[in-house]
Amino acid sequence: MSSADETQYFLSQDGLRIYYRHWEVESPHKICCIVHGHGEHSNRYEHIAKALNSAGITVFVMDLRGHGLSYGKKGHAKSYDLLMSDIEELLKTARAEYTDLPMYLMGHSMGGNLVANYVIRMNTNELSGFILSSPWFKLAFDPPAWKIKLGKFFSKVYPAITQPSGLDVNSISRDPEEVQAYINDPMVHDQVSAGLHAMITEAGDYALNNTEKVKLKGLIYHGTGDQIIDWKATEQFAEQIAGSSFTALEGVYHEPHNDLTKDQVIEMVKQFILEN
């Protein structure tokens, strides 16, 4: 059963209303919490949630601040610490309903950056494992030098200034129907603030340089056809973590769970949660 009641909010550490969806299942035996990518929202994960539900896994997905039905300036966050605390609140919300079930944390793209850093920085005992889908550690392309310079300037003097991300929507999936669904989705946006971009970039470097702090089992995968995020950086991250498995998905674009091989990818996520 899907609970998508818009009154489902928790309060962030700085008082923002953060929206979440809970896809419930009768008598669950595991929990999966999901953190979405930049510009998208929780309801784009319904098909994953329902697949996990079929295996007795209950699923919580929040809209990141400045995304979906959550409050906050579109495409912006005041600090990386607040993003970490938002994940903490999501886990607490799930834990309040299910006090003793094993819990897993999954993140895609920018959400993968956040989940990797959460696992590194927060020293949590709540989680039994983590899943990274195309995590944003490094971009797959070099933005123009002037854009980098301008971004750094504004990230210091006016971090909340936003501009379009310049995302090529055709790069998300090789399935034209998925691309069209993304284009038609009124809750998807392409705004990113100078401050958010700078903090995600910095956190990607931090994750790559602090892999020894990861103590949990992880499932990490990335498509080799991703033109947005560098899959080689993900491979580098995964290779340094004992107990983690890395899968390079041949030719797959940025959203493996929405690409032509989505059924196999979602099955891989389900099996990881069931077996660990």
C-alpha cells in the first residue's frame, strides 16, 4: 500500500517541513530509506519501493529540502551538515515506526554523495548496509573555467543564487519513455545554487579521500555510459572499501533504475537487502 498523504512531514533541524513518502508492507522484515538525486523527488522511486515491498521491505523516501513537496529554496541548502541531519531525521522517522528491523540507506546521484558521506561522517549504528547508485563524486565533464570561477565566487558571497544546471535530459536513460516522463514531471526542476554545487563538489572529494572510515557493507553500481557523473570515480571509491561490491553496468546511462536494464538493477538492490 502506498501512503502518499501530503501531511507526512517531519521537521528539519532548522525548522523546515520535509516531506516523505512511506510505501508500507504488511509484516515487514527490513527497512530501506532512499535519498533521491538533484532536481527530482520521492515519487520517482515508487517502482523501486513496490518491488522492495514485494520482498517484505518497507520503504521511506523523503523529498530533499528545496525539492518536491519539501520546503526550502528550490535547489539550495544552507549547509552540508543540515543535509546530513535531514537524513538522520528520515532514519529516526522510519525507526520510530519499526524499532527493531534492520535498516538500509540508498542514495542516487547527489543522494549517493549524501549517503556516502553520511556513512563516513556520522558513525551510525542504525544501518545494516548502504547502496550507492551513480553517486556524484565527480562530474563526467569539465565545466568551462569561467563557470567554475563564477561558481566559486558566488558560493562565498551569495551562496543561495541559483541557475539552471544545464542537465541534458537525454543523458538520464536510454529509454525514450523515461526521458519523456522526466520532461513531463511538474515536480522535477533544474535549479542548483552556487552554494549547493560547491558543497556537493567538496563532499565528493571528501568521500573519495576518507573511504577507510566506511565500516558497513555496501552495494555500489554505476553505468559506464553515464555522461553526467564519472563512473570511474565511483569504481575508485568502491575498490577502497572492504566488504563492498562494485558493479559497472555496461553502457547504462545515469539512472540505472530507469534505464533499459532497470529490472535487473532493482533485483540486485532487493537481493542485497535480503542477503545482508
